Amino acid sequence: MTPEERQEALRRHGLTETQDGYALSLRGFQKAARRALDLRKLGDLEAARMLALSPEDSLRWEYARCLQIDAFTSEIQRQEFKI
């Protein structure tokens, strides 16, 4: 994966790189909320707890950030092992 492709993947997932790791954009938060809804339908209790929190709650944002980092990392790994 080229640096440009990596930056595009970050943008798609609503993430930006910072000195401390990754920051989540509003777009990334919205994507994570949709993903959490899907996970809740599959019986994921953590996703259900996250969705029960207020959108302003920092824990909800942290959970959303983790969801998006996970999705980004999975995409990177798929690209690296693509034959």
C-alpha cells in the first residue's frame, strides 16, 4: 500500500494521524455509529452499551474511534496480504 493509498484509507474511515495516535472526525464517528448498530443487531453487548451513551459522552467517542481504527487496520492487512 502506497502512502497515498494509506491516507485515502484513513480518510475513508474518518481518521487522522496525530502525535498521540489517531483522531476521529465527525464523519468517522457517524460511520462507527452505523457499524455499532450492525454489531448490536448481531448481539454485541459492548456496541449496545456504546449506543446507549449520549453522543457527547467521551466514552462513546472513544469506542467509535476504536471501531474505526479496527476497520482501518483490517483494511490495511487485507491490502498487504492481497495476492
